Amino acid sequence: MTDITTAQTGVTVDSEAIAPSSPAQSMQTAPAAAVDSIQTMPLGRALNAGLRKALQDDDRVLLMGEDIGTLGGVFRVTEGLQKEFGPQRVIDTPLAESGIVGTAIGLAMRGYRPVCEIQFDGFIYPGFDQITSQLAKITNRHEGSVSMPVVIRVPYGGHIGAIEHHQESPEAYFAHTAGLRVVSPSTPNDAYWMIQEAIASNDPVMFFEPKARYWPKGEVSLAGNPVPLHASRVAREGTEVTLVGHGAMVTMLLQAAELAAQEGTSVEVIDLRSLSPIDYGPILQSVHKTGRLVVAQEAPGFVSVGSEIAATVTERAFYSLQAPVLRVAGFDAPFPPAKVESLYLPDADRVLDAIDRSLAY
Amino acid sequence: MAESETTVSLLSAEGRLEPTPSAEQFLPYFEKLTEADYRQFYADMAQIRAFDAEATHLQRQGQMGLWPPSTGQEGAQVGSARASRPQDHIFPSYREHAVGLIRGIDLLGIIELMRGTTHGGWNPQETNFHLYTLVIGSQALHATGYAMGVTFDGAVGTGDPESDTAVMVYFGDGATSQGDVSEALVFAASFQTPQVFFLQNNHWAISVPVSTQSRVPLYLRPRGFGIPSTQIDGNDVFASYAVTAKYLDDARSGRGPGFIEALTYRIGAHTTSDDPTKYRTDDELASWVKRDPVLRLETYLRGLGADDAFFDGVRDEAADLAADIRRRTLALGTPPVGKIFDHVYSDPHPVIEEQREWLAQYEASFDDVPASAEGERA
């Protein structure tokens, strides 16, 4: 009997073709001749530029959410867009998340491509029913006669010292729901391209923005050839241990890899980029090479994206593993008050500890 | 939730045309109707009542898991649906069988939904009658969003009756307690959507009376949102037609959303799984049977001269519809296995394709199992 878990195909793209051969190539840089098209900007500005491009390219694209118009959003991601495109393209909505998602569904039925902003991660739950019972299922219910090209942008994660409900990582709820796609960029370049790819998708996309990464700058290749939305990416090459993470955690993993290198351990870092579907190609390729895998995330570990990767890699690469797959995660407790969040959130030291435990097997 | 002097009624429970003073502003819409229209309304109601009875039988005979009967609510549904124009979009709950009939869907689609061969049943793009929505009140927001899109498209208030478009959403008294309905009213008011909220207050949300949903008459609630409203005798097909026609006209003309509360009654059970004798009295039921929407129109039509030949013809046509549904229901097969995976996404998806292939291979692995061993599989 064929066991589904032994199948190693099932990635949207040829992962070998997109896995960069060196870190320097990992930003999908354009040829040197097009150097003018490379700009340095923070992730938040890159999203702004990507949204502007999407609004310019397709009249059916609408932005909607709380405070996204005149104010430009509480994180200023949509700054200036209402002035440029008008209040009918960049819509300040009433303060009701179910209303935002539910009306976006109706607009999508009419042929629009709404991009909804949920103000903070912990505010998404009033919209949960419309997202999981309606948005995710409408194409299936219609047997394909209706598509749901709706993007839900969600600033998520910790590290900003905010009050309750403002630092959560709820991505697993949505990755668990069939009919949704779930992605999270970790770099300005990915933010710029992935938001445009998400808007171009004919399926609903949950777009999780690592708010801790809104401000640090990085290079954006405006003329680049974007990596497919659901491809994972080798962010740093290594040979002894594989680290996998997404969003703001990728920064921690790169720090940990650098520290490990100083101690003589070669660590490979993979940026998931997509949490549903997960592109296992580069992960399995890496695990076949290193034999050791540590999966890290800010979200609680129980029934999480990290758990899923641990299970799948164990099923598909069991004989390559030299050690159990280890998870580094937020604790299975509510996100704590800000003054102790640094103990809750996995940092480079906790990742290094897991690397040591993996190597000890 | 009794009628009051503000309740709009044209055709009394006894079948007499006696418009209430509150009906005056809606009379011009009624006066556009001819006797042929009245007969059409009657035929619509008779057809859907026959369909509803047949579907209930089919459920009892094991052909469906569930049936939500519509008997008693035909007046509210037929009048309002006949008031819509082809370009209007209708977002139903899950009991609007008559609206579906009038909008032109194949009613077998509803049977298939309740039988479990589909989650949908028809293509809304063909009739602008959208799919049934089973989570109470969710469709109100979809309708409001759709209506926002109609406005953005400029398909409102141009004065062209062939293109100006309205959206109508159906929901029940229970749904008015859902946050989504309140949020839809907020968005509709803020964006002045071309939309009619059509509430069928059938007085019971399964076993819970409307008095538990609201301490005030429900037609008063939208006024707090800035949305005009009218309460009608929902068992009066003329009132339902005339008031809905005006509200839809207002919506198409760019005058924003409106709200109609149709007072009606679910004569049958909530669904075939329900037992209304546990929570309703025989007296209450009897009082509403006397207010039946079909009988009162028959009385009125006979007064106008409709003879037995007309009513016999309608009855035969309704019986034909029911027989056709029965025949085609019994011929419904099991959907292909692909139904699990088709259209989960619009764009290709690796997990879906992988699991589709796995299941096909798994099923194929039994192909060489001797028939005598089939039972062991189960």
C-alpha cells in the first residue's frame, strides 16, 4: 500500500531550482546592470510599496481595514495609499473584524480582490468564523464557480513590548484550515514580492507580517524575479544542523547560526516563508545532508507548525536523522506581560541550546 | 410580535383586499400588477408547497438527511422574490425554496444539498440566487459586501432600470441576534449600500421564541442603525410584493439600504429532526393556519372569477413538479471520490493533489479483492 507520508513530491515548485546556492543569492537579486532597481527599506515600507504596485496594476484590488486610510494603519503600512488611490480603493471600515472579512467575501464575489488589514494578531478572533467557515470554504461550496482572492494581513508576534492581545502568533489556527493559504515573509524583499503574489493568488491568503521586523532595513530588488509564494528558502548554508523557522524567528536563527559558527558548528537555516502549504523540498534536502533538525517558532509548541514539520520530516526522512527533531517554541501559556516576554520568546541562546542537544545524540 | 397599526397589509387573512392606512405609500407598486400576476403568485406558492411536501416525504423515506420545510412562509417569499429584477442579487438563508424557484434554480439542487451530494447545489452566476448559508446570519455580511461592490461599480442610481442593481438578503428572527447581522447593518448604513434586509420573522428559532431574541419589535431595531424599516403581514403576498418592490427601487436608485420585517409563521418543524409539539401550542399553530397565505389568495382569486379549471391546472402543475423532483431524487447517485478534493482551492495545491492521488491508489488497491471478501473491508 502506498503511504502518503512517503511521497516526497508535492511541492509547488522545483525546490532545487529556487534554493539559492549561497546566502548572497538568497535575496533574489537582479543582475548587476539593474542595480538602480535595488533599494534599501524597512519591511513595512516594502509592504507599502508592494501594496501600491498591486493597486496600480489592478483596479479590482481594494484595501480595507481599521485606521488604514487617513492614518495609514497603526503601523503605517498603508501610509499615503488612500490619498493616492482614494477612499473607495483604500477603505476605512467600521471597527468590526467579522464585518471586514464578511464584506470582503461579498466584494470578492462581485469580482474584487480585497486586502484586509487586521490591526493586531489578537484581534483576529472576532473574524475567525467568517475566515474559517466562510472564506476558506466558499470556493469548495461553489464547486469552483466562485474564487476567493482575499488577502488577510495580520501583524503578528512579539518583541515589541505591547499589552495583552498585541503580540500573539495565531498562524497555526489558519494553517489547520483547508481552503486557506498561510504565508509569512521575513525580509523586506520577500515582503515586497510576497504581498503582490498573495494578492495575485485566486485563493484566500493569510498574510502574517512579523511586526518585530517592520522597521529593520534590507535590500529590495524591485525588478527581481520573485520566488514563488509557497517556496521555502535556504537563508544560510551549513552542513551539521538544520534550523527551520518563519517570520521574526528567522533573524534569531541566523544569529544562532552565526554564534554556532564561531564555536565551529556549521548550521543551515531555512526560512519557511509559507506555512500552508509547506515546501518540504529544501527542508528534506537539508536534513538528508545534516541529519539534524531544530524547528523554532514564537507560537506555542503544542499542535503547531513546528510540530507538523517535526512529524513530517520524521515520516519522510527517518533514516537520514541522527537525532530526534527538536522544537523550540513559545510556552504553552498565554503570551505573558511584556516585561517577561524575553523569557517566553525563543532567542538565539535557546536555539543554540537545542543545537547542542541535537548534536549530543 | 403581534401586528400593530403600522403593519402593512393589503390582502386580509379572509382574502379581502383591504389595504391598511400604512400601506398607502406602497399601493402604486401593487397597482402595477395585473390579475395574471396574481395568478402567477398563486401558482408559485402552490408549486413550492407541493415541492416542500414532497421533499418532506423524501426525507422521511430516507432520501435526505434533513429537510427544512418552508410551508407557511410562501407569501413572504413569493412576494419579495417576484419584486426583484433579474440583475438583482439574492443572498438566502436556507429555507427560501420559493425564492430559488422564482429566481430559476433547479430545485433538485436544494435536495442534493440536504441529501449530502454537494455543499452547494447550483451556480449563483446563472440566476443571481446565491448559495444557501447554514451558519445563521453569515450571509448578511456577504450581501453587504456584494452591495458595496455594486456601488463601487457604479451600478446604482444611474436611472437605468435594466442595470441599476440591488442586493437582498434573507434571514430569520434568530439571526437578528447574531453579531454578523448587526455588523452588516453597520456597514450597510455607513456605506449606504443598495440593499434590502428581508427578515422573515417566523416566531421561532427552533424552540426559542422571538421574545427571547428581542424585547422590541424587530422592525424597530434597524432604525437605531439609521436604516428605514417597515413591518408587513408576511402572509400577505401582495404586501410582501409591494413593500419589497419599493425598497428595492429605493436601493437601486441610490437611496441606501432598507429593512423589511415580514411577520409569518413556520407551520411545520424547524427541520425534519425537530419536534415543535415540545415547545408550541396547538392553539398558536391553529391561529396561524387560519392566516395561511395560499388560502387567502385563492379566496381573493375566486372572487375575481378564477374557476376550478384554473386551480386544477395549478394543482396538476405542482404535482408534476413534485413528481419530477421525486423521480430525479431517486436517480441521484453517489458523487465521485474526487468531490473531496475538487475546488478546495482555485489554484493548484500540492497537498490536495498528493492526497487525491493517495486515495485513488488506496481505492485501486482493492480492485483485485474477490467480491466474497468485500464485506471484510467494511
